[in-house]
Amino acid sequence: MLLISTYKLEKAFAGKTLFRNVSLGIEDGERVGLVGPNGAGKSTLLRILAGQMEADAGDVTAKKGLRLGFLEQTPVFKDNETILDAVLSKAHDPHEAIANAYEWMARLELTQFGESFLVKDLSGGWRKRVALARELVLEPELLMLDEPTNHLDVSSILWLEEFLAQASFATLIITHDRLFLQRATNKIFDLDPKNPNYLLSVKGGYLEYLEAKDQQMAAQEQREVVLKNTLRRETEWLRRGAKARQTKQKARIERAGSLKDDVQELTQKNAARVAKIEFKDADRNPQKLIELDHVTKAYNGRVLFKDFTYLVNPKTRLALLGDNGSGKSTLIRIMLGEEQPDTGRVARADKLKVAYFEQNRETLRPKESVLKNICPEGDYVHYQGQYVFARSYLERFQFNRQQMDLPVEKLSGGEQSRLRLAQLMLNEAQVLILDEPTNDLDVATLTVLEESLKEFNGAVILVTHDRYFMDQVASQIMAFHKRPDGTTSLENFAGYLQWEEWFEEQKELEAIELKNTAKKEAAKASGKPVKLSFKEKFELENMEATIQELEKKLEELQAESAKPEIVSQASKVQELYKQISETQEKIDKNYKRWEELEKKSSGG
């Protein structure tokens, strides 16, 4: 059943056409991904479909009585609104919807906070869940979501992927997260001025879309070549001076004029318009940029990381992965010297040059113009050893002359991210720290940024929820894993998919552990003694020898890392530090396990 459709929609802003001739349809059960470059009008199209904005031309037709949900990119809540009040705020009859509200609060794990908890006291990720519950209470037949993964941590994104993939209602999702698109959609709308009628519709996931888009662009480029050759022949004929007396000759002249317009339009569509991103390397890059030696940090009694040892060198490509509040930003601040560890030592290279992309782009001055943000005084910026006209420099990042004089607060999220990258590129750097740089950036800009980071000669430390981007840039992923007992461990992985497989295994193991604990508690309550299994007995008998062996290995590694001939080899030092950290963690785990087994064997 067709839920909603459009016919030849058109919309312009400030004299610039966003899109025209856009005709589309969404049927019951379809999970549609809406993709396209920044500024193409994706959010505008969503608002037109939701009835929040009028199109300049064209029609929107919805099924009679269509129940529509709309999760905005940055959900808005009333001051001092509780979770329950927020979830019920759009319901036609709050009394009738109360049971539905409690059900969705439970399914979205919001009940842990209590219904009277204030929404403003939640993190961005949890506020997004409240906003999602608010829409789901309406029992939508079509749910539209604008950048739902922004500001969510990876475990929340995995949950949302699974939830939307199994949803009974249709969805229309704007996102640049390529893995999310592949897993949560079965149809793609590509809104792009390069497309013949602005919109390309492809049945299938993101992979099928990429193939279709590639074929279309290749065909379009071939058509441009053919038309250019035809135009050249027609122009040559006209230059020979044929008299336009006959009807056939007049038609030929008119066709040449039409051909010229077609070629110009195709040339514009086929022109590659992406930001030119190139970070400025420092002249000197010492092998030890930042060194962390047995660093420990705790907040409110919770240890974020313990005895953490790591060496950042010019070849470091490190991604930090973990839930919101797990300690990623704290670790970055300790690396930068903005915060001190509880124990341990942090050493930084002399006059270390760091370029830092902050998650919320705090460095941008929202009230000032784009131009003033990049060049507070004068007309030129100093870039790559030479002076460049500031407006020409901004054109590299796809800002037109009108946008350059706008206040930054008028820019979209993607445009603000491009501007912050433009600021960073003006400074020399030995270390690039990028905290969620991918929010709001389109795929074309993400691809250019990926390549630029690969070519950068310094270290890159990255925090991002874009899993594909993470895998392309990072050669090592360090995951903050919160154990069921509340402690945190740091786990190393070569790639994102390796972490995801491990993460799913941990969830299964934790579920089994919870079940076993419940059984033991039940047995304890009934008065039956809990006995060690054969495997546990064997483990307990050999535990002391296992720990001694690990402690011996730790001493050997520490002695090896102190040798003068090793200290000068950065890659060898980093590998040894990694082994030292892993061995120390194994020792700690075994001591804890020994205590558990002793307690169990004594019936305590």
C-alpha cells in the first residue's frame, strides 16, 4: 500500500534551487535511506513530507489518516519536562496512551531513570531515545528520522539498527552512516543535483545503490562526451557560413543552441564538487609525541582506565571506541595535559603541536561571519607556506560568496564541520585529535577526509560513531568495555568488525553469567551447597603457577623495553608497551578469578 507520494516537488532558498521535479513514493514496509551531498535539501524534503514546510511547486499526497512520526536531528523538549511527560507530549489522548508510553519506555530502557527524571539531565543519546519513544507512542505507519545516529554511542547505534530492521512500520532515514544504511534499509533515495531529475531511487541496500549510482554517473559522463562531439560538429558547420534560408538549416541552428544548453547542464552535473582537505604537516616529528606510562583515572569511585601504557608516534592511527561517559574524552584531555591522571606519568614532545577538532565545534564563533571565523583580520590567510586570498581559500570547502558573509549559526551542521576543518588546516600539527568529525558530513566529504588523514605525516587520534570511516582511517581500535561489575577494561582490536564480533560474544557470556548467578543464588537460598565443577577445580589448582608465569613474563617485557637499543625503535617500543599492558591486565584478572574460586570452594 502506498503511504505517501510526491509529484514534481520544487524548493528554492535565497534564489538557489535545492531540487525540482522530485517525484517519489513510499510503500508500507519499506525502509528507505535518504542520501545526498550537504546542501541538497534532504532535511527540507523531510519537513515538506511531514507537513512542516510548504514546497514552492508540486504536490504531496498521503494515505487518508496516515499516522506519521518525525524524529528530528536535534529533538526539542520543554523546560523541566519529565521523561513520562515528554513521551506523552504528542499523544492525542495522554490517558489512552499511558500504557503504550510505559511499554516503549521499557523497550527503550528508559525506565531505569524513573518516569519523573528530567529530560534535560539526560545525555544526548538518551534524549534521542526519549524523542523516539515520543514518536512511537503515536503508533506511526511511517517514521521519518533525520540523522538518528548523531551523538549516539556505538552500542546504541547497534541497538537502533536492529530495532529499525525489525520494525513493522515504514521508515525514511537521513544518514551518512554507510554501515547503518546497509543494515537498516531496503531502498535508497539519492537527492543530488547531479541526478537527471535530482532524485535517484534504487531498490535494495546501500551496496546496490552504489552500483546503480556508479552506472548512472558513467552513463551521464559518456552522454556528455557524445553531446560535446555533436556540438563541436554542429558548431563547425555553422562557422562555414551556411545560409539559414531553408527550414532544415534553421532547425539545425536551433538544435545547436539547444545542444549547447544541454552540454552546459551536463557539465555542471558531472563536475566533481567536494571540499579539498589537506592538513599541514609539522617540519619536525619526533618518534615519541605523547607517552603514557601506567596511567590511572577514576571518577566518583569508578575507574575509567587503570595502569594504561601507550606511545603515540607519527605513525599512530588510533580510534577510541566506547559508550558515552566511558572515558574517551577524559583520555584525550589527559593526553593534551588539560587534565591530570590520578597516578602514572604523561610525557609530551617539546613544543608539541596539536590540532583538535572538538565534538561540538566550540572554537567556532557563531555570531561572526564565516569569513571572519577563518580570517579575523585582513583579507589573506597563511596556508602551506604562502598567503592565500581568504575567500578563495573558503571556496576549497564549497562555500559560495553569499555564505561567506553569513553568521556561522546560519550554517548547517555539515557546513560548520567543513568550516572547522578549514580552520584546522591553517595550523601546523604533529598530532590530529578528531572528536566526532564525521557528524553531518556527506559521503563525498568523508571520503576526501579519509584520504587526507591517510596521507598526514603525524599521528591521528579519532573518536567517531561512523564505523566505516573508523575502519578506513584507524589501524588500531581501543575499546572501553564496561564489565557487569561496573569496572572498565581497555581492549585492543585491529578493526571495527573484529570488535563487533567480540562485543556480541561478551553480551552472550554476560547473559550466561547472569543466568548462572541466578541459579547459584537460588541454590544458596534453598540451602544446597554450591560445588566447584571439575573444570573450576583444575583452574584453582593451577592458578598460582599461571600467575607466577605471567609475572615472570611481565618482568622480562619491562627489562626488554628499558634496553638502550630498543628505546630508539618507536614501533618496537609501542609493541612492547602494548604487551606489558595486556600482561598486567591478565595478572589482575587471574588474581580476581583466584579470589572468586577460593570463596566458592569454601562455601562463602
